[in-house]
Amino acid sequence: MGTKKSLTNFILLVLEKTVDSCVRLDHFINNSYLYAHYGWWDRPLKKTELARALKRLRERGLIDFMENDQLAYKLTDKGRQKAVWQSVILKDEKWDGKWRLVIFDIPEKRKQARNLLRRSLKKWGFVAWQKSVWATKKNCTQVLRNFIKNVGIENWVMVVESDNVSK
């Protein structure tokens, strides 16, 4: 999905920023302008477009219905992780002079986790300096450490934040 400004990204970002990661559908449709500061959505929501986006998000396991009598959506854990990364990717902030380096040596028996890490780093805009050394200027250290812990590869991955890197 990259940095594409899609309705699905907007929905994820709105849900991630709300107090309890949920929003009533009728409020979202009728008051979408209130959520404009959560993203870049600058036009009225069309119900059919919103319905398709919500369906895609549910099919991908990123959101789910609230278990109550109101028609409301909430983020799943997977959706929260995606939303947090989208907010990091989409931030257009000035570089703070620090590099974020990911250095890893993940054993062959954890090959799938290693491939997931590489795919994710590439998707998030990291640059490969070597096969197992990746770098970015984005301020994402804590989000990255949480991702690594959630995947269960923290014993083989080091995240370094430094303003003293020569390439």
C-alpha cells in the first residue's frame, strides 16, 4: 500500500487515533469532516466507497464490528499495527539527523520471520545497506522495536538510533 492516500488508510488512521479505537459508522459518515485532522481526507465520504473500504479492511482482518447494539467498527491488533506504521510512513516531518538502523542475524530455522522482516522493512521505506543491515531516516524506533518483539525475533535483531553514522 505504501504511502498511497487511500480511504482504507484514512479509516485505519482515524480508528487508531480515537480514544478506544472504535467509531460508530453513522457518526463517521455524517461527520467525516471532524476526522480530517487525523489524515488528509478532504472530500465528502460516499457511502458505497466507504462500504467497499470497510469490507476490504474486515476481509484483511484489520477491523471488526463492536460487540454491542450499535453499528460500530474497531481496530484489531493487526489493524492497530498497520495503522501505526501508516502514520509513521505518511509523516512528512523534517529529518532529525538520526539514522535508524536494523541489524539482524536470524537463524535459518526462523527463515519465514527473517523474510517477513525484510519485506516489511522494504515496504516501510528502509534501504538495504547490506543483506542484513537496513536504514531509514524516519523516526520509527519504538514502533519498530514493538514490531520486532511481536514477531518474536528480538534475540536476533538490533535496532540502533544514531546521529553518528558514516556510510
